[in-house]
Amino acid sequence: MKSTTYVQCTLKRTAASTTSTITSYLPIAFAKHKRVVRLRDEQGEWTDGWIVEQVGDMLVEENELPDYRKAIRAHRQKTGDSLRRSKN
């Protein structure tokens, strides 16, 4: 099975007079400057109109992609954010 190569990109989208900017890993086939792409959110819904503003230099194989869930969990454990808050 062939592994997909990804590259980190900065994307921008304007909707209803609001501009959003995000950083995401895209398959290299879609990581072209000024290309318009659709992105899937955490709920699996697709959003049109994201414009690739910047394309990074470093290529990453699919199995090397950072897992944001693990990073968030590790951050919460280190900072105590995962602990229950006391009610005052």
C-alpha cells in the first residue's frame, strides 16, 4: 500500500465578512499556492472555499503526521487542565 505524502500549509477562508486562517497538513497533490480546497472538520463535515496561502518546505509521510488529540491530552496532563474543577 502506498503512503500519502503531506505538507503543512496555511489556508484562509472568507465567509460572511469574517476571515479565518488555519494551518493544516494537506496531501502534496492539493498543496498548491492559491489553490481552492475543501476541508473536513472534526465532525466529518466538508467546508468549501479554503485558499492555500503558504506551502511549507518539509514533506511528511502519513504515518509521521502529528496527532493533535495526543498533543492536547499531553498538554492537559502537564498543566492540570484535565483535572475536575471545584465548584465554589
